[in-house]
Amino acid sequence: MVNAQNSPRLPLEGSLEAVRETLRAALRDVPPPLLDMTAYLSETEGKNLRALLLLASASDDEGTVPREAVTAAAAIELLHLATLVHDDVVDDADVRRGAPSLKSRFGNKAAVVFGDYLFCKCFSMVADIARRFEDQYQLVARAVTKICLGELREIQHNRDTGLTVRQYLKIIAGKTSAMFALAMYTGAMLRGDEPLRVRRLARAGHYIGMAFQLIDDCLDYETDGATLRKPVQNDLAEGVVTLPLILALAEKPELRDVVGRGLSPKEAADIAAQVIALGGVQRTKDVASRYCDKAARLIERETAGARREWLLRLLEKTRVRVY
């Protein structure tokens, strides 16, 4: 494992702004045909949780991170943006982060090509880092493969009211969790942790990603659109089967016939109310909480000092988030 202690460093506190500036610079440095799309995308800003997890995982005992971690964190946010752009095309979503989605503003074809460009940009940004970690150069490619397979499984199981809990957890382990695991793996690797610790922190990232998606599933049922910054009950209306619904269907199987067809907004709202009443949302929160507990145990065992505090703080934000 290559040690990064001699690399240029900067304080962990405030390093996220360096990531955002790197990301903005990457989005400015594009061919003219893409300028309008990158300018539009730059107007919205996400939570950057994946970048924060990478930075915290890369931090040392003095609370600093290697400059390479900033580049890697910006690259992982580009990767995340690319998946969101493609997701909106697949899901026919008109709103993203409280604003019209890129595909609704520029069209499906342009959005698909732009998402592809962001993937390429991500790979380009990590190329120099990959040369230092030759045995790890396939990390991003493997993560993208898992994400794509997770998305494909979700599409294949659209309106599948027979989807099992195990099958659903496998879907989100790919489409969401893989990127969280990649973030913490990369951060620990850049810090110079020994291989076993790197893998264990990646496992903690996996648990955080699982919890993140499960909480997101609950928010789709419980939170209003203005707070969530995207349409609520959209998954249900579009036939996307998530864990709250799976658990509710186990309690009331007669709902399967209704959910298995297209739902009007009123029908979706009625089904959502029943999912909550049947305990689907609360039980999903319980599952998410268990994933958070698993992540906390690994973080407490494998890290110390400010690094541990930052990671546990980020974990808690995941546990209690409302949007």
C-alpha cells in the first residue's frame, strides 16, 4: 500500500470547498457543445456525502487530507452526477434537487450523451492517482459495473410485486451502496491504511450506502416534495418496488394487483398511506438503523481521533436526514 503522508496536504475542515471548486473547474473545462448543460448543472449543489466520506476516510491524526483525496472526491461526485443524469432519463424524472432535471431542460438524447461524458471525465480525473496505485486501477470501473447492474435489476423488477427482501437489498447494494463503499475504500487507500483496514472501511461505506437508500425509500412515503426537492411517491407511481412496499405487501397481499398496474396520483397517495399504516416504513427504518449500527461498530474499531469523529458525524447525518 502506498503511503500518502508525504503528499501535499490541506486541512480536512474546509476541504469540501476545495472539492467543490475542483468540480466546478472540471465542469467549466468542457467542449463548447456541453457548456450550456454544465452551466445548468452547476447551479444545483447536492449534499456531497460521498465526497465527505472519502475525505474523512483519508484524513490523518492531525486532521489533514492529501491533495489527491480532493481530486478523488471531486471525481466520485462527477460519477454520482453522471448516474443521476442517466437515472432521470430512465425514470422520466422532470425534477432533480428542486429544479427541472437536465433531461427535461435539454432532452433525453443530450442528457444520455452528457452523462456518458461525465463518466469519461471521472475516469480522466483519477488516471494520475491510478498510476500510483496500479493494483487498484480497476476500482472505479468495478464500482460503475455494480451500479449499472443494480440499475438494470431495478428495471427488470419494475412492478414486480413478488420481489423479495433479499432481491431488493441486492439491487440497492449495486445501484447505491457501491459508490459509498468506493468512497471510503479510496479514502482509506489514499491515507495509506493497510489492506485489511481499507476493506473493512469499504464495508462500513457499504453499510452507510444501504442505510442511505433505505432511508430515501422511507422519505418517498413520508416527506413532502418541497422538502425532498423531488416528486414524492414517484417510485410507487412508476412501479419501482422498494422495501417499505415489499414489507407492506407481505402484510396485505391483496394490494399486489393494484400496485402491479399503473397508478394515478390519487391511487399512489392511497397506497402510500396504507404502506405507512401497515408498518412498511417503520420496519424499513429499523433495517436502516441496523445498517447504521454495523457501520458505527466498524468505524469505532478501525479509526481513532478526529477521523473517527468525522465519520461518525457523517453516519449520524445519514441516520437522521429528512431530505
